[in-house]
Amino acid sequence: PSFCTASPIAVIPRIGSAIELYHPKSPQFSEARAVSAIRNWNVTTKARGWSALNCTRGPSFFFTVPYSELIGGGVNYYQFHFDVLLPLFVAFTRHGMSQHEVIEAYLYPAVSNLEWVAEWKPNAETGPAIDWATHAFDDLGAFWMRILALMTDLPLRPMAGSNKKVFPSGGGSAPVCHLNGAFGLPSVEHPSPPVVRRFAKFLRSRLGLSPEPVPCDHEDIIGFVKRTNRRIILNEVDLAEAVELATGARVRWLDFGSGFDLDVGRVQDLRVMVGGQGSGLTNGLYLPSESPVVILYQYGGWDVFEEFLKPRGPLLWWTNSNASASVCNQSIDPLCDSPDTLVDIPEALAVIVRAFELSKSHCNKTRKLGGGEL
């Protein structure tokens, strides 16, 4: 299973070979150790002789993050939100925590040793399932560290070899004990709209963001998400000029990646956010309540955002239906499944104007009632 719970449990410190993790098919592996889920952690239920342990009472969550050295030592922003944060929020909900103002959860993020997960072979060297040498948690300013820190009011406890506070070194160290623990994360492949709405509300609440739409008397700003590698909008400047002329709004170029708090802050006064398919659109989760997202899909593009962004607020899109308007960069996209695009400006403009009108619908309601904003 990818998700299981136990109570009470103890996590054994890394003290020599006695607690090394072995592949389930290895002769050294013993089911008696009760290693959890895909056996990323050495875990056992509380046994005799441990009665004196001072177990923590808050729930503990042990899970992996999709960190990879292959992408320059980073985490995909889209994947992190919907494969880690959303399932973690669901796990919080199952523990009755998601509505609390204070979240007292112990988070143990880890990175899997991908070579270990492969089929075990006799006489092959198999190291620990956890990549204890990872640098994934070294930079506290990395967006995944910043967001994980927002998810709980207790200090993070990364499963890394440098984390001496969590796993004491030296023989005879006592296990780290919790009254209950969850291993892995729930599968949330197709979340229901209410779950996504609560998830977006939870994130905004933890960030201290206003639940209100952009004030009616605020400057009209439409954000255009910049892309630099694949699925680039080749005539985005011409489109932006057409949008400013048609709406009277000012276009703000959004070059995400300058820091999580700064990126989120730059979308808080947007009427609309526009961009080609890409992980930057994940920041649509943090938009004000009535600000739409407009996705400009490439030729042959497929929707990966509807079930995650539509429950939060308005979501509109334009899809390129003209193969000749696609440009492939064979060096980084040999299959041409993520081409750059020359958008049809009149078609895309109509969608963006419609989104702009939706973003101010609450203002129209206010005027019809004959009153100003409260």
C-alpha cells in the first residue's frame, strides 16, 4: 500500500547495520521488522521495554518528495502541489486537523533512493531505501521547504543524514516514538471539487491571504506567465498589447521562480492570469477568489489543470487547432509534444476579455444593488 497508519509506533535511529533497510526480496529482509508501505522506513509498533519512552502526542506523517538531481536538484512545482501537498492536506483532514487554526503535525519529508526501488537481484549491493545523503532539505528558502513549513506549526523533521536532532547518533540511542504515524500519502488522483476548494482555502489561510476578490476600485492588472524552455507563446507581446487595448488593463509579466512568497504576492492583485501550459499556472491556486486563469494550450495539448484549478475559481482556455502554428525545438522536444505556439490573437483575445469581464462580475452586482464596496 502507498498509505498506512499505525499506533503507537517507534522510528528507529540510524545506528549501524542493525537498522539498515533491505529490499523485501533480500535474504536479510525480515517481515518481523514491520517495515512500512514501500519499506522506506524502519518502523515497529511499540514493544515491551519501551514503556518509558516519552512519545509525542501529535500525529506524525512520513512521506517522500519528488526531488531529483536530474533536474538540477529541484522539485517540479506542479507535481509538488498535487502529488504531495494535496494528499498531505487530505491526510490532515482524516486526522480532523485541516480546520484547525494551529496545526500540530510532525512532518518527516524524505527522498527515495530510486536505485533501491528497482527489482532486487541476488548478490547485488542494495543500500538504504531513503537517500540519506540528499541535499533536498539543505536550503530552507527552497519553495518546497517554505511550503512544508507553512503546513505545520511544528518544526520540520527531514529524513536526512545531517538531521542530528531527529535521529540521535551512536549506539544505544532510543527510538523516536509517536503515538500514531502515517506512512506514505493518500492517493488523490482525481480529487472532488469540494476537496480542492478546501485545499486552496487552507493554503491561502496558512499564508494569511485575504479571502476577498480584488477590490473594484483597484487598478486592473492582467498577469502573463513567462516561459523559457518549452510551450512558449511566440507572439505573446503582440497578444499582451491587444489585451491592454481591448480591456484598458495593464499587463504584468510574471517570471516565476524568484521565491515562493514573492511569486505568490505578485498574483494577489491580478484580475486574470494568462499563460501557456506549464507548472507556473499552479500559482492560480493562490489567486483571489474571482480572478480567472486562462490557459493557452499548444497544438495537441491536453488538460492537466481543470480538476485542480476550476474548483478554486473561473478557468477558461484556448487551444491551438492549427498544426502550422506550432514550432518544435527538436533539441529539447524530439517528439514535438510540447511545441511553441503562435496563438490566433483574435481567438485568444476573446477568451481573455471574457475572463476579464468575469473577474469584475462582483463589481457589477454591487453597482446593481446601488451601493459601494464594504
